[in-house]
Amino acid sequence: MVEGMTRRTAVTVGAAGTLAAAAGASAATAVSPHLFTIPQMTVPVVGNSAVFPVRRIYCIGRNYAAHAREMGSDPNREAPFFFQKPADAVVVVQPGSTGAIDYPTLTKNFHYEIELVAFLKGGGRNIPVEKALDLVVGYSVGIDMTRRDLQEKMKEERKPWEIGKGFDQSAPMGPITPADKVGHLAKGRIALSVNGAVKQNSDLSNMIWSVAEQIAQLSRANELFAGDIIFSGTPENVGPVVSGDTMVGMIAGLPDLTVKVGGPTPV
């Protein structure tokens, strides 16, 4: 016992010290306030060690006139509409490699839709068209994979068709090419081949609603944020793939995207 300290003082100080030590140990081993943690989906950036954290994935429907017609719509009268995919539907494929996705369950009609994907570094509400592209950090090639039979069935039954669009591995894409390197893509070839045969072949200039217009329209319905992704629509001649097929998506100015379908094809 320290000189001048009574036993009672020693006990009191000792108790306080024990509580302080316990508090320190508790703080050191404190658990997260969350019940559990989930991984953050990210997309790499070409030429940069930083990655893009994905918040939401928005997709515009029927944004090329010829595709709208093949889907039974009149592009001259249709306002833009959007749907979403879950953030963890992303499958990142590096240039020069072949990514893999599984043939999904519940479908016998698995479709590709080649698209230009825009990545937002900022957001807001009621964004003016002329300022919209200031929010785009870059672009990549993406494929909006679709369980077409489920989508059509839900349409016929007047039910939401999320099950046809928002499923595991339904958003394969390449890394982000920064806009300050490639510019804001408004024209150039967009195409997709399956096993070497060209299936989709168009030009970005054939979009009904430009990327800037899509951002402006979306921001009227939802506040946009950094981390949001926009699939900007697909041209005509969407079609099916089966297990073993290899798709190559191409957009002028961006690295190609190569994806192979694995797993059994339903019979």
C-alpha cells in the first residue's frame, strides 16, 4: 500500500482502476453496432488503384427505337422509365480475361442486352441536363442479363417483373474508364457477339434519351448519389444464350467485355 493511503482509499482507487481497465478493454474489443457486416460491391477504375463503391444500379428500358419496337412498344410516344438491379448483381470482368456467370434458375430463356454503363461521382435532385455529365466519373461496357420468359410472364399477369431483371450475376461489366480519358460517349459502335457471331450492332447515337437526359429524368424521381450506376439501354436484336456460350460486348473507346455462361441449361 502506498504511504499515506488508507485501506479504504486503496480499495476505492483499485475498484476505479479495475472499472477503467474494464472499460478500456471493452472499448478495445467493442463489436460493431451492426448485427453483421456485408461486403461492399466495388468496381475498379482503369489506371487507378481506387475503386468505385456501388450504391444503386438503375437501368432504363427500351431506349433504342428499334429495340422498343421489337419489344412491342412505340418509341415515339413512350416517356423514359427505369428499373433497378441489386448492387451485388455486379460481376466485374477485367480486360483480357473471360468472366463467368451461371445460367440462372427458373428460366429457359436467358437473354443478353449490351449497354453503355455510366458511373456517378455525385448526385442531387432535379439535376439540369446541361450539368448532368459533370456527375459522371466514367463509363464501362455492361450486359443487362435478363430472364426473358419470367419478365414476359410477369408483364402478362400485370405484376412487377423484377424477377426477370434483378437476380444474381445479372450485371456483368468491365472496369471504369474515366471520362477525363475517354470523354463523354454519345456516339460510336455498340455491339455484342455470341461465339464469334455478331448479334447486336448499333451506334450510341441511336439512344432515344442521352445519358445526360437519363440522369436529369432519374433525379426527378429519386435523389441521386455518388455510387449510383446507370445502364443506359440496349439496341435491337437481344437474344438468348445457353451454357457454354461466350459473349463479347464492345463499345468504341472502351475495353471489350468477355463473359462465358456456365452451369446447366434447363431442358
